[in-house]
Amino acid sequence: MTDKLDRYMWSRYNEIMLLSTLNTLKEQEDLKEVSRLLNELQDNIPAFSWVALLDAQGIVRAATKDLMIGVNFEKRPVFLEALQKPFIGDVHEAVLLAEQLTSPSGDPLKVVDISTPLYDNKGVFTGILAAQLSWEWSQELQKSLLAPYHRDRKQELEVFVLREKDNTVLSGPEDMIGQLLQLTDLETLSTDNKWDVRRWPDGKKYLTGFAQSSGYGNYPGLGWRIVVRQPAELAFAPVQELIAFMTLLGLALAVACALIGWLLARKVSKPLSLIAEAANKLRRGENAEIPYSKGIKDIELLSGSLRSLIADLTETETQLVRMEDKAHHDKLTGLLNRSAMDVIVQRAVRQAEEQRSSLSFVYMDLDGFKNINDTHGHAAGDELLKEVAARLWKNARSGDYLFRMGGDEFVLILSVSRANAELEAEAVATSVLEAVRQPYEIDGKIMGVSCSIGLAMWPQDDRDPLSLLRDADEALYASKSKGKNQLTFARSSVTA
């Protein structure tokens, strides 16, 4: 669960970081467009309870659902702590939003703050992009992870998420949330991320496990402590039952006949050895199937239970992969979306390093699309976006990646040779310009748009992919300022 918490926070943190790179937010000239972007982010990721743009004085200029517009946040940590660098605040009650927002359970809404400073193209501080992430997602994560165990042993396996500095229960059983967990020698468990049997404040003994959150990727983590407990008598019951069974069986067989005892012991131990061998292979990451043993009922039940457990875990992993794939694709066009950008960029850079090739970040924005929406309606606009996506896909090559960033913006990541990087990138971009400006027939009407393109090269222009994406975006705006329907390289004067 520690890994899942860190990866989830990493994803949300980087979504805010990526959103902060957009000129629309940094310049704060089109607040209507800013509101649309913030609401679109919340629609796609409902875990964001509130996302807002604060100006340099801490006043809310734009926000999801227009909440708190005009309110001054200059004395709140979400503003003060992000004046110099990105800020991630620990779980707390949403004080200023308490009257506007509540959790699904009806309790005061608890959130995690994420904020980052904004600078215009001249490096001048323009404000803060702030977000409050609902803490409800942690409860949903716990339920999904514990569901297989709660089918037979409801509420017996419990998970606690603790604040690092004082062991306050942030998530866990409802009657313990907000309390300080007074557990003797908890620190000795945290040394090596292991488990032990401990006596809890209620006087009962529990098998207790501990893990420490340490962040993931560029997300530094908040040091959350994860404590899992299960009543000791329940945790060790199968082992005790098996030991008792084997002991009684061994004594009976020894008295009856040593030979029969040896044969029966072998009959008992062999399937257990096969099960243990298969389990060890699975632990090492190898492909193995738990053998199905017949003859001895308890071993038959054990092998059957283990087979069912492995099948459930495999199905759960498959469902998680499907959910992640769905979350990484745009609903309208089927292309990769903004959420997939970090993962795909890392993969593309890794492949380029292995192949000693270059990458070209091609940032595209349609010219005249707003007029299509205003004249023919959003339904026609959506159909045109689908057709544009299809044409872009036809111009992409094997090994390239195509994204819809939102609205009428697209990004194409090209794999090109280092010797002719700009020439190859320019050739593809030119074919894209030609393909996009061809007429479209939508609902029997002929329509037309073009596109402006900005390009940035890796590693020639910069080795940081996020910086390259910003450079390509700036080059895109340079293309628009030169008359649209053309391409511009970020660090050269090449245009078409």
C-alpha cells in the first residue's frame, strides 16, 4: 500500500506541475480559459476537490466551480510555502472551503495541499497554482486492497496511515482517526520495515506490520507511516491448526507402524513440498502454478485456497492495468492524454538513449477551431477533432507517440536519427501541416482549419523533457504570432 500511496501522490503532483507550464496560467490574461482548464482537470480527476489560480498577492483569480474567487490566501501555507518552490502539505481539514465542500461521508473535508509558483516568460513571479486533493481517495485505495481479505474475515485486517512527526491516525478505523497511536516500540518496527506481534492499547495482541512512505520519482513524499494489524490468534490460526494436525497424525502413525507412518508422512509432505516449491518460484517472480492436491482434505483446501488467491491477485492486477490504460487515453479521440505524458516521456527517453537516437517534441494547436465551435456547434467540433486525430495518426510513424493535451492541442513525440534530427522532424511536421489544412466534410458541410506547430529537440535543445515541452509550446506561440499555419523550432530560426 505504501507504494500505491506514493505513486498516486506522484501522479497528482506531476499533473499540477505539468499544468503550471502552460502560458495561459503563467500570463493570467485569459481567466475564462484558465477556469476551463481547471474545471477540465477536476472533471477528469475528481479527487481534486479544488484547484485555483492565485495572483502574486494571494488572491484567487480563477478556480474550479468559481469557488473562493476574490478570497485572499496570502497567509495560508498553500500560498506562503510555494513562493519559492513547489509545496506539498500534509493532511488537514479544508478550513476555508469547509462551508462549500464536504466529504461523501458528511464529515469535514480533509485534503492534501499541492501548490507551485508561476513565472512568466521573463522570469517574473505571477502567482501560485494551488490544489487541494481530497483525502477520500486513500480510503478507497484501502478498501480496494483489502477487499479480497474482507470477504471471509470482515474488519479483522486493519490498515492505519500515520503522520510521521506525531503518529496521528490520518486514515484507518473511524473511531481512531485523529487520535495519536500509542504503540510501544513502534520505532523498532520501522528500522527494517518488518513485522512482529505487539500488544496494542486495547490490551490485545496483534500481528503488526510497518512500512515507511519514502516518495516516488520527483515526488519527495510526506513520510507517512503505514501500520497493518491482524489479531494474533487469527493470523496464526492456520499454522497452529496445521501443526496440531501434523503432530497428532505423526504420533498415531508412529504407534501403529513406523513403516506406515513413513509412507503417510511422505504422502503428506510431498504435496506440501510441491506447494512450497511453487510458492517460492512465485516469490522469486518466476512463472509457476500452485499444484492441486487431492487425497488429504486440509492440503486439498490449502492448495485450492492458494490457487484461488493467485487467480484473484492476477485478476486484480489485470483490472488495475486496464484502469490505468483507460485513464491514460482521451475519451473523444482515443489518443494518449496528458496523464500519460510523464510515463511515456520517460519510456521514449530511455529508448532513445538505448538506440542513440534523438527525440522531437512537436506541439500542435489548431488555427480557426474556435470559429468551428461557434459557427457549427460543439458536436461538429468534436467530430472535426476526431478527424484531425485520425490524420495525425496517419502521419505518425512506428515508434512515435501521439497525445491530445486537451481542447485543440496535440503533441507528437518523434524518434529521429541524431545525424538528421531537425530534417526528419521538419519533414513529418510539414506533412502534418499539409494533412490538417485539407478540407473536412462534417455532417455534409465543408469546413477548414489549419494548425501552428512548435518543435524542440532532445537532447540537442535540452535534456529535461518537461523543459522541452515548454520550449515547444513557446515555439508554437511564435508560429501563431508569425501568421499561423507554419512551424517553428524552439532554438533555431527554421520555419515553414
